[in-house]
Amino acid sequence: MNEHDASRTREGMSRRTFLGRLLGGSLVLALLGSVRALWRFLTPPITTPAPPPVPVPDASSLTPGGLLYIAPARAYLARDEHGYFAISAVCTHLGCLVDQTPEGFRCPCHGSRFAPDGTVEAGPAAQPLPHLALRQNADRQVVIDRTQTVPPDARLTPSLG
């Protein structure tokens, strides 16, 4: 029995084995911490506060065929011969804000194109831009509600006088 074997039996394990296990355990803990951090980065929080309704004080100035970007609502307010409607400005592909173009809307991030009514003309977006609920408040202002979607043919015909 040499001196190395004698120290192993006296202490239960050699220094080399102990340090190897300590290093291995540290690496496993570091890997688990990295996996947890990556998981939290890739999965967004489950609950987000509902955005408040956004009043549009100057909606009455919008003429038929007109379109107005409402930044707090992240939506476009439009008017046609049947009334007012709102289209979300959030691209259905990955959530970028779409820009207005003469042909409709275009996502600057990945190039999706949408018709003026929000339908997809070119991907990668597969879903149309949702139409958002409108109502009129006590001050007779048009209010955009991002928490509710409506069919594309829904219109608000308020008395804005």
C-alpha cells in the first residue's frame, strides 16, 4: 500500500477526487442557472395589464377615406362611408408596429404587407391585423378599446357634433 492509497482510506476519498467532484458540481450548477435564465428570456410573463381605452379627441376631423395613427392605442383610426373603425398597428407576425403606405400597411421588421382593411397581402404574417372595438364616451369622443376585437365590417357611427 503506497502513501496515496493510505491517505484515501484514512479520509474516505483523495483530494483529487474531492476537487474533481467540486468542479463537476459547480459546472452543473452553472449550466442549470444558464438554462433557467434562457428559459425566462424565451417565455414572456403570462400576465400583462390590459391597456386602458384610448379616447380620440379629434376623430371628428377625420373625413371618409381618412386614416389617423393613434400612438397610445397602437392603432389606426379610419373612416369610410359607413363610419369609423380601428385597425391594430401591431403586426401579427412578431409584434412590430406596422407603417402606413399608399397600398395599406407594411411591417418594417420582416416585410409583411397588409391591405387597407388589414388582410394579409404578403407574409411572413399569416393572420390579418385585428379590428378593435370602438365606442363613444360621455364627452362624445371616439374611444379605442384594445382589449376587444370586432369583425372587420363593424363600424361606429357616433354623433360627433
